[in-house]
Amino acid sequence: MEKKFLNTNRITAMIVMILIIILCFLPTGFQSTVYNNSTRSVVEIIETDNSNLYDTGIIRQGEQKCKVRILNGHFKNSTAEGINNLVGKLEMDKIFVPGDKALAVIDFDGEEIKYITLIDHYRINLELILFISFIILITVFAGWTGAKAILSFVLSIVVIWKVLVPTLLKGWNPIWVSLVVVAFLTVFVILLVSGYNKMSFAAIAGSLSGTFLSCILAVLFGKLFKIHGAIMAFSESLLYSGYGHLNLTQIFIAATFIASSGALMDVAVDIAAAVYELVDNNPGMTAKAAITSGFNIGKVVMGTMTTTLLLAYSGGYIGLLMVFMAQGTPIINILNLKYVSAEIFHTLVGCFGLVTVAPFTAIISGMIFTKRKAEIIIKEK
């Protein structure tokens, strides 16, 4: 039985790897435009000239000139002047100092560098170090299970980037597309981690039940809350980029149950695995006892996961909450503001999904696990 479990796990891992490879090469229809006379390179800042910068209160505007050395590409080791344009927004602007590394776009004509635009500080190397360290840590700690977790992590990234985002840009219905993507990831991630067995079936069924409820509540209350999807970061930039036909409100609603789907999956797997272990160690356990145990486990898990959702959603709005506190804004104004209402909407819809996942997973697990045990006992007799 254990050998069969390992074989199915390996088959699932191979399927997931094949899917990742296929999706990586799948064209999205939104490939970057290739400019024959420009290239991207990493540059090192040698000198800076801030004479064209001017302060307007706490922000700076203007143009920072930087002497740079190109570190890779066709013009490697060449030195030239690069321009860093500041637009007066702290969240977008950056100031370079000698020794910094930056990602730059180099416009050229033949062998002559015409213009260098400094995009931002270069961080790809740090991101790779963190990601590789994460892979090493989880593999050392969890072994084969850790490797499968990495696969599921990569699969989720690739599906979101190669399937979800392009289809939303093409104007497909955000609710249905997001629901299909979440269901697809739920099935494959749980099968990858747990293998082809009844525990996986129970976890998938429980997780999807919570996702469907979250979707229904998001659609119903999304209309009642009257929150426009333009509250999402960079949504206006998207509209002005030629995508004014997109329904941002539906995308916002879809993002609500996408954001909570990971927590729902986690709760479903936890409860299914716990009930499975209980029944496995107590072959004579009845379905009622197993379901009751699942409910008790679910109560504890829900108590922490609902708080997890609250902290996850509110963490990105600490600055806004500080502004309210500093200005002495009345609580009723804060709670009614669309930004805060949106986060309350996100949190409570996700919590409803969690509350649904726990009992559904407990009921399904109790019924199918004890049924299997009963069959084994009868055969032994």
C-alpha cells in the first residue's frame, strides 16, 4: 500500500512538472514588444549628480544624473551617463548613490549608446538568494514533502501568470475564470501533497465547498457594498493602458475568493488528515464519533485561521490606519470608507468560507474513512 502511495505521488509530481513546463512555454498573447535598438542591462552607479533635483516638501522631483558602468550584455564594462527621472511619488521614486546596482534600459544606435534610463535598484539576485534558501530549507526540513510543496508553489505562480492574468486581460468573465483556476489548483496541489486517496478526496471536497460559498457571498455582497474595483492598486493605470473595457469590480470580487482559497485548502487538509489519523488508529470508530472529532478539530483551526486572514488583509493597510489615528478620524467614518470596507469584505467573506470548510470536511472525512475501516474489519472476520 505504501509503495502504491509513493508511486501515485511520483506520477502526480511528474504530471505537475510537465504542466509547469508546458505553461512556461505557453504564449500569453501579451509578450513584450521587442525593440531592436534597446536592451536591458545591470549597471553600477559610479557617480551621481543631484543638481537638477528639487524638494517640494517631503518629496523630490526632477532628474538625477548618474555615471554608470554596464555590468553585462553587449556594452559590458562601458561607462556612460544614465538618467533617473523622479515623478514626485515616494512609492515609485528612488534615489541612487555610488555603489548601487540598477536595472537599466539602454537605447543605442549601432555601437553607440544614445540614452540610458535607470529603472530601479537591481534586486533579482537577492530574490534568487531568498528563493534558493527557501528551497534548501524546506527540502532539508521536509524532504520529499518539501519538494512537492515547492512544485505546488511554482505551479500556482505559473498558472496565475500564464492563465489567470492573460484571460482576465482578454476580458473573460473574472468570476468563472477565477473559480476554475482556484478549483484546478486546489485539486492538483492537494493530490500532489497527499496522493490519490480518500483523504485527498475529502480535503478537495471540503476546500471546494468553502470556495464556492466564498464565491457566492463575494458576488452577492460585492454588489451590495457598492465598492468599485478601482480601489485595487494600479487599476486606473490598467484602464488608461487601453483596457478600459475590463470590469474591475468583477475582478475585485474574484480576487476576494482567490485570496482566501489558500487558507481554505490548508484548513481542509488539516482536518482531513487529522480525522484520517484518528480513524486509522481507532478502527472501530463510528462515523458519528469521527465527525464529532473533526468538528472539534475544526473549531480550533477556525479560531486561528480567521485571525490569520484578518492579519494578512490588514497588514497592507497599516499606513492608512495610522493616518486615521493621527487625524483623529471617527470610527464610523473609518468603517464606512471604501478602502476599509473592502478589507472588511475580504476578511468576512474569507471567514465564511473557513467556517464552511471545517464542518463539510469533517462530515465527508468521517463518512468515507469509517466506511473504509468497516469494510476492512468485515473482511478480516
